[in-house]
Amino acid sequence: MIALKYARNAALCLAPLLGLLAGLLGASALCAHQPEPLPALDFVPPAPGSYTLHRIMPAPDGRVLGIDGRSQPLSRYTRGQLTLLGFIYTTCVDPEGCPLAYRVFDALKAAIAATPALHGKVRFVTLSFDPARDTPEVMRRYAGSRAVDAGGGLRWYFLTTRSARELMPLVEGFGQDVRVTYDRSSGRARRELSHVLKVFLIDREGDIREIYSSLFLHPQTVLNDIETLLMEEGSRPSRATETKQSR
């Protein structure tokens, strides 16, 4: 779906907001997780509103823990605003994996903070798939100041689960593949995890509208998709209104 979207629209112009992004991404590193600026795209993303993001599937629900240790339904973090959700584990060092997602989220956060029209309309969710090691306290340290709402235009939530039993329905529901490397000599799990990077864009009603791989996960593509969904919301009634009108 992603490749077709860009193949059809490669000749379209960028939104004005991308000029702001170019300055942000060309600046010095934004955080410890971003040692160098993100590379430029080698294609022109389609302009916001020039394409449709179809509903792929509802985002699954289950119990998660915030950095305060409180248990909440995941739906608390995937309804009511546009949500960008990514799975990570805090010990990941693959440059095309979790650190890449962190860098993209950081760049997006800076761009949204500088765009008042987007304030209060987008949230980020970083969810660990390593509950054995990524406790709420570990996630709090991993989040640092990003988990604090300092008037930057969005909230960024760092979540984990109590156990693999609570985690697996979420991993399977999102279609996030996770593999554990085994020690050949003993046959026991070595606790080395690997996964294909996926980030999910979820609309206000909890439907997944785009799934990004490392190839297409870039602030420019995600911002255009966010603006596209906001433009769509402005041109149609909400699902609740549609249901009431059909009665």
C-alpha cells in the first residue's frame, strides 16, 4: 500500500510544512538517540489530501503499564487523537530498528511543537515488547524528559506490560513479528530479541490507517499522512454522528 501511494504521487509538491522539517532535520542532533541528522528522502512524498489512507484494521486492545506503574487499557492511548505507535525494546542497538524510530519520533515532535495547528491533535506511543526487562521504571529512564508535557504540542507515552502473556495479544493483533535468538548449545532462550521495524498511524476512532517500515518511516511522509487524516476529518462526520444519523 505504501509503495503504491508514493509511486502514484511522486511528482506532487511537498507541503509548506516540509520546509520547516528541512531546517529541523539539518540541524544538530536532537537527542542522544540521534547521533546524526536523518537522511533525506530520495522521492517526493505526495501532497497532503491528494490521496486516501484506507482503514487497514482496528488497533487491538489490552492492558498496558505506564511509567507510573498503573495498569490501563491500551485503547486509552489509541482513541480521541491521531496516534503514532511503535514497538521497541530498550536494549535494541540495530540502527535500522528502535533507534531509527526514536529519531523519527523526536524529529516529528520538534516539527509538531513548532506547528500550533497540530497541537492537541497527535500523540506518540512507544510500547516495549520486552516486559521481562523493560519495567515501568526502565521505561521512565528511557523516556527521560520526553514523557513530560512541557507545552510542546503533544504527549509522548512510554508503555510496557506486566508479562509476555499480556503482551502477546497486542503483538499478534498489530502483526508485529518478534523473534528470540536461541543458544545452539543449550537450546535455551538467550533473551536476544529481533524484529522488523513497524510503526502504526492510528486515527481518532482507533483504526490503523498506515503501517511504516524502515524504508518509508520519515518525518516528511508521516506528517503528510497526519495532515491527510486531519483534512479527511474536516470533510466528513465522525463515526458516532454517522451512526446517529442512520438510526
